[in-house]
Amino acid sequence: MGFWASLCPAVFLLLLLSTTLMSETNNTVNQIMKSAPLIDGHNDLALQLRRYFNNNLTGLDLNTLKKTHTNINKLKEGNVGAQLWSAYVLCSSQYKDAVRLTMEQIDVIKRMCRKYDEFNLVTTSEGIRNTTDKIACLITIEGGQSIDSSLAALRMFYDLGVRSMSLTHTCHTPWARSTEERSDIVPPKSSLTDFGQEVVWEMNRLGMIVDLSHTASDTAKAVLQISKAPVIFSHSSAFAICKHRRNVPDNLLKMIKKKKGLVMVNFYCGFVACQKVCNISNVADHFDYIKKIAGYKSVGIGGDYDGAVWFPQGLEDVSKYPALIKELLRRKWTAGELKAVLRDNFLRVFSKVEEVKAKLKNVAASEKEIPLNEITNKSCRLSLRDVFPTANSGHSLWKTVPPAFTIVCTVNTYIVSLILTG
Ligand SMILES: *[C@@H]1O[C@H](CO)[C@@H](O)[C@H](O)[C@H]1NC(C)=O
Ligand SMILES: *[C@@H]1O[C@H](CO)[C@@H](O)[C@H](O)[C@H]1NC(C)=O
Ligand SMILES: *[C@@H]1O[C@H](CO)[C@@H](O)[C@H](O)[C@H]1NC(C)=O
Ligand SMILES: *[C@@H]1O[C@H](CO)[C@@H](O)[C@H](O)[C@H]1NC(C)=O
Ligand SMILES: *[C@@H]1O[C@H](CO)[C@@H](O)[C@H](O)[C@H]1NC(C)=O
């Protein structure tokens, strides 16, 4: 009895000490995240707004929404200072209504960010820096299918405020290869075609960040070789830790370092641990690894919340980012390194992309078009060009009812033209 009673104060002291230490770490995490609020590279809330609510925001309270990983209260708890919101439309929209659907996703992001005072829609790195008491909203596109192989569409998306685009999602575009193969989509002739290069250069000229998540590694390599500005992987992890093709292999990590780009680590257990179940420690391994190969200046965070299903124990939704920072502190990451990961690295890349835009301001917009024979099956385009520019071509239609146009479709390898009248 007497022995146990005498131990009591010691146990009590120990408990007190460990709680104090714990809250001290929490305070450090809090200080770091308050001085460098997180800029997260990828969130698919807009896709869920489409799925669950048909983009109807009227009856919703985004402060407390429960169906999703993301709501405003959770973003605040997670110390999120800026979010790259993904205007994503599925690969099955390729060659169909991808452009319209993408515009609808951009629209719902804008309406969401304007409706709630907690958000602030931005289009520049300065806009993010200026947003101190709110969550900055930056619009991104996931998957080159959204531009329907048109540089004009790309430019108009820029004008709508889009500041980053991943070249592919889980399907090839006619000009860039994806990590995934689909039986219904024939790969382009090369990993990045001439038109694909033109897309990259036009993005450089516009000041749109090139995102390599989802692109095949040869495509990523080609882009890293030709891009005039640094590029990002907005939501990918390290291949060496989990050998999934969505992750970034060492050779690309080294190129990213050289190019002063960024890999924003994805939390989805399928990419973190190549299985359905994982934890914070598994996620932290990716941070340690990318730091080791590419340096802390190439590391960022792109949680992929609301874009995937299996999330790590302890990182279940957007309120949980502090737990990761705590684990990285435990692994001897310094406050300076963590601030870079949370915020400064992305701001550096975005500012550089803007600098490149400024340098290219006298370069004219590209007027290149994709060759029709490179647009694979199922694609029909209305051609508003006069097919028989000389009116005396002998075709009776042209003599009687000009103007006439053609609708050009590719069927297998044949190009079929149908004549329409205006
Ligand atoms: C949008 O949602 C609100 C609330 O649930 C509902 O009253 C309204 O009819 C919906 N609008 C449309 C166009 O479906
Ligand atoms: C950022 O803040 C500065 C200083 O208040 C202001 O001059 C500038 O216009 C702001 N820029 C943006 C993009 O909000
Ligand atoms: C995380 O999971 C790994 C197995 O992948 C296990 O070895 C480790 O103990 C777990 N860590 C924690 C903190 O649960
Ligand atoms: C510290 O933060 C963790 C989450 O990372 C939380 O579970 C814990 O309750 C906090 N501890 C204190 C003492 O606030
Ligand atoms: C069109 O699809 C067929 C199979 O459906 C395929 O054999 C053919 O190569 C495709 N053509 C082009 C130009 O991609």
C-alpha cells in the first residue's frame, strides 16, 4: 500500500509532463501553420457537388457539409490558407461535351467561393499572399480532355481564372499520354506530340501551371525537358515507397529538383501504401523520401480529398493536416522546412510561372491547330471553312445555297466529311 501510494505523485508528474510536452508540440504545429497556412494542391469537392447535388448550392451549408471530406469548418481546423479546386470532368466526356462540363465545374467553384465570406477567389500568387483571414480559391483543370485539343479553349479557360491544368487524367488525349490505358482510346503517336508541346508552351506563355499528375512518365519527362517554367505534380507520391504508376519515380524527382518544381504528396492509401489501409507514418515516409531525393524545396501537399476513397488513419479529412505536420516535426523536419512544404514552395513555383509569362508577353498567341488525323475516333468537328474556296468548283450545292460547311468526323483512320448548309 505505502509503496504504491508513494509512487502516485511520480505517476502524476509523468502524466503532467507528457501532456505538457504534447500540448507544446501542438503549439509548435499551430504556430508553424498559422504563419504558413497550407496551400493544398488538389481537392475534388466540386466533383462531389456535381455527384450529390447536381451543382445546386441553394439548400447546402458548406460550413458543415457532412457527406464530403471537405467543408469550411474542417478547412479552418486544418489551417488551410489556399486550395487548388479541381474543375474535373470524367474521361468519358472526351470527344463529347467536355468543354461545357468543365465550364460548369468552373462555374460551381466560382459560385461556391463567392457565396461564402470565408473564401476569396484569386488568380495570382499575390492574390494568395494577400488573403490573410480567408481561404484563397484557385481554379485548376484536371485532364487535357477539357480543352478538346483547342488552344483557343485553353486560352478562354485562362480568362475564366484557371491557373493550372494537368495534361491528362486517366485517359490519353490525342496529344499526351496518361499513366492509364483504356481499350477505347488509342494512344497518341508519341508521349507528347508536336501539338502537345504547343499546349505546354502556350500554358507557359499564358502563365498557367503545367501539372504532371496522371501523365505517363515519358510524357512528364518530355514536359520537364521543354517547359520554360517550373512544373508541378499536384497530387502524386513517391514511386520508390509505393510502386504505383501514379507516383513519381526517382529520375523524375531529380528532374523536378533541377527544374525547381514541386511534388505535392497525395494521401490516398492506394498511392501511399499500395493498399486500402494506411496511416500518418506511411504518408510521412513519402515526405522523407522526396526530401532525400529532391530536397525539401520540391515537396508540397496535395491531399486529393474528395477525389479518392481510402484515406490514412489520422488523416481522414481536411481538418487533419496538423497531425501530419506533428509527425514531420517528430521526424526532425525544421520549422523552416515545414513552412516551405506548407506554402512557400508553391508560391515560389507560381511566382516563377508568372515571371515566365511576363517575359513572354510579346510572344503572340499560338494559332496552331491539331491535325485532324490525330484526333482519334468518335470525334466530329464542324468545320466553318469553305471547303471549295473557288465558287466555280462545279458542285451544284455551292452554286445554289452558299454558305455551306462541313462536319468532319474520323472513323477508324478515315476522315469523313459531310456537307451541311448554313
Ligand atoms: C436546389 O435546391 C433547393 C434546396 O434543396 C431546391 O429548393 C431547389 O428547387 C433546387 N433547384 C433546382 C433547380 O433543382
Ligand atoms: C495585394 O495587396 C496590395 C497591398 O494592399 C495591393 O496593392 C494589391 O492590389 C493586392 N493584390 C491583389 C491581387 O489582391
Ligand atoms: C503504420 O503502419 C505501419 C504498417 O504499414 C506499421 O508498421 C506502423 O506501426 C503504423 N504506425 C502507426 C503510428 O500506427
Ligand atoms: C494535440 O493534437 C492532437 C492531434 O494532432 C490531438 O489529438 C490532441 O488532443 C492535442 N493535444 C492537446 C494537449 O491539445
Ligand atoms: C479507332 O478505333 C478502332 C477500334 O475501334 C481502332 O482499331 C483504330 O485504330 C482507331 N483509330 C484511330 C485513328 O485511333
